[in-house]
Amino acid sequence: MGSSTMDRVFQKFAERLSESTHPDAARQSMADITAALKLSYFAYLALPRTPGGAPNLISTYPSSWTALYLQRGYESVDPVVRQAIAAPRAFRWGLGYEPQSQSDSERALFEEAAKYGIRCGVTLPIHDGKGAIAALSFATDERRTGFERSLVEHAESLRLIASFFHAHARRFWTIDRMVGGAVLSPREFECLEWSSRGKTAGEIGIILGIAERTAGFHLDNARAKLGVSSLRQAIALLTESKSRR
């Protein structure tokens, strides 16, 4: 895939993802770019912030596998998750990438995943100042050679895709939209967050592909929900809520 073609693919992905207001729409946007990269599947796992909390998952992995994975709590023993938590560097995993220190239980997990078409993959951990917060994996049911070829061809794009997807997917879970005791809608939170970065309603409209009046409407709604009289007060509450996470 040429650079100009990849640019168009990414532009379409970014536009559709920016417009998405539900995890299903975001899932389809990522599914399309995963297909363009000639990889079989993707899985975005947002890690729980509190001990014992459940992770959030957006994925094109076979539903029979993801249901089993979550039901059995495999995220607590999965070596891919452990490595994603330990360091922010991208890494490869699965059959054909086994480290010498791999345990029997870890190999059994990979062999079980391979039965569902998840033979090997690459994971891009997403960390903030407090550590790991999510991980995006691309996986394939192909043999290692074909997978390696796709990774080399698109290596520079994968990190950008992971960061961009995370920035939008995190809007879908209430805990990330809790500000001052009120839950903002995805658009209200998004507009307020851009406002906190110094953007005007007009600039926010351009960024999000909405009218300036619509951006102002969402900012007014956010301010009303938070019970404050000014946008500056609303931004202060947003900043305070982020510092507590």
C-alpha cells in the first residue's frame, strides 16, 4: 500500500471515528482500517482503574473467544496484558514468538486462542503518567511470515492508530466522563476537553466536524450540568477530576 493510499485510508478512519458516538461505530471504523492493513483482527482493551474492576473491550476477535476470555477472567493471567502493563513498548506475541521463559499455562492460553483464529499478534500498550491504561492489539490467523510482512509495511502507522483510537474510545465509558459528580455526554466532555486546551467554540467545531453553534450548545450543556456560571469554572472542575484518576 502506497503512502498516499494509506493517507486516504487513515483520513477516512479518523473522520468516521471522530463522528462515532457509540462503541459499535468505533468498532466498525477500526475494523475497516484493520482490513486495509491486511490484518485479521483487532482488540482494544481498556484496563480497569480500580482493583477488581472489569476491563472494557472493543474487538473484532471471534465473539466466542472474547466471551470465554472475559468469563474466565483471562486478562488477569494473560502474559500479553502483563507485558502491556509492564512497559509502553510495542511487542509481538503468540505462536512463533514464544520466549524461553514461557510457562505451560501461557502456552496453553495461546494454543487455545489459536483455535479461534488468534494465532499471533502485536500489542501497542497505552500508558499515561500513572502507568498502563489500555492496549490495542492487532492479530492474525496467518502463519508468522505473512504477519511479519504486514507489520513491517505499516509499522509507522500502528502507533498513531492506537493513540488516535484510544483518544476517542475512552469517551464511551462513564467513569471517564464523570466531572464534579456529573456525567457528561461524550460530546459535552469532548467539547469541554478541547476548551480546556484553549480552543474556541469555532475551533472545536472545525476539529470535531460540527457547527460552531453546536459546539457552543454542548459547552453550555456541560456548564449547566456542572452547576457553574462560567466556562472557566467548568474547565477547573474537569482539571480537578482528571487529577483524581
